Amino acid sequence: MNDDASRPTSFTSPESAEATALSEPPLERPRWSRVLLKLSGEAFAADLEHPEEGPHVGLNYRTIHTIASEIVSAYRVGVEIAVVVGAGNIVRGERAAEAGMERAAADYMGMLGTVINSMALQDALEKQGVPTRVMSAIAMAEVAEPFIRRRAIRHLEKGRVVVLAAGTGNPFFTTDTAAALRANEIRAGAVLKATNVDGIYDRDPHKFQDAVRYEQLSFDECIAKNLRVMDQTAFTFCKEYDIPIVVFNIARPGNIRRVVCGEKIGTLVGNF
């Protein structure tokens, strides 16, 4: 990891952060010029040294700062980065519905949770010198811009990290599906799916020591095998629009930058 990216800094205003970030030359050549990074909400509450331990509830500010440092390291390679964050650390609509809540209301609560996570990530990124915009699919002008596709693309072109909050703005759709949708809207070259394991396995590697990791899979194989690292709607959407997905371990320092630079880590899913 870049030492400057990992070192805590004093608060930097968004304006000065933008000027600083745009003046720094890229360190390496990225594989894609623009990517969408999908982070789980649970990651924001986890101890990255022991990501498998749970439950992951609330906000772990040290972890959020570490994740931001990883994004900064990749950002300094010269790639344009949009981020979609889940809200499993605050409320998961599906689980709330299983407990008896009306599903649409539970999903809207989850969307609001993603805004909380997005604001926390924005704060951590800007304190490390990276200009950031939060754009929400649900209108809340006091804390986030509305998601407007052309404006989001313009933010990316200007060197800002864009954090896309509130999912699709509709109930019954996961943040995985939101990530696939937004990746297509902003013309991202790939979806980077951060997890607590180093790729897609034939079965749970936390439960089975002989689980086998796939280095490469087609979308058809993921759908046929019902691999649940992302939901089926997200896989189908990325397949239709030919957007590759890389599934990798967020807990290993430097992995976001490695994926962006084209190193063969994790599992690559595409139309093979």
C-alpha cells in the first residue's frame, strides 16, 4: 500500500483535497479507466484482521479509515472510482422482513442505512485528500446530491470519487443489483466486488477446508451453479451488458489497487 495513502492526516477541505489529488501524478497504469467498487455494509463494522468474525454491526471508524486508504491507493493509480455500499451493518431489508416488517418499508430503511455508510466513507476519503461526492437515489438535499447519471460521470472525469447511496431507490432490489445498474449507467469497465474471502469457491471455505477457488467463471456458470457471492439479478445484468466482475478479498492490504492494475487475484467473472 502507498505509505501516504495509509497515513492518517488532518482534515482537508473538499476544495483543497481536489486540488491536491489532481496535481499528483499516477503511480501505475490501471487495467480499466473507470471501475465500480461494491462494498458490503458489514465491512464497515468488521475487524479487517478477523473479517470472518461477527456479527458486524454499527460503524468501526478504524476499519472505515483503512478501507478509505485502500481506495485512495487505487485512486492514485489514475483510475476513476465509483463506490456502492451496502447497509448490512445497520439494517438488512430481507432480514427485517423475515422478522415481520413489511418488505418495502424494510428495504427503504436499508437504503437510508447506505446513506449513513456513504457519508462515513466520504468523510474518511476527504480526510485523506481525495475529493468525494455522495449521490443518493433518494432525495435528501441536505446531505447528498441526487443521482444524475451525467453529473456522476462529470464528477468522475474531474477526479472525484463518487459514492452512490440508496441503492436503486426502489425496494426489492439489492445493492448488488444497484452496483450492476450503476456500473452500466456510468460506463464502468468492471465491477469490483469486495468480500471477506479471496474469490468464489465451490462451497463455503470457512466451513470446508477442501473448498476449491475458481480463478475464472462465466456468468452462465455462476447462474447455473447458483453461486451466491452476488445475487442472480446482478449476474444476469452484467452478463447482458458484458461488464466483468472481479471478486476479491478486501481484508488483504493493497488488493483494490492490485485488482485495478490487472493482477490476477480473486475470481474473474465474464462472458467467456
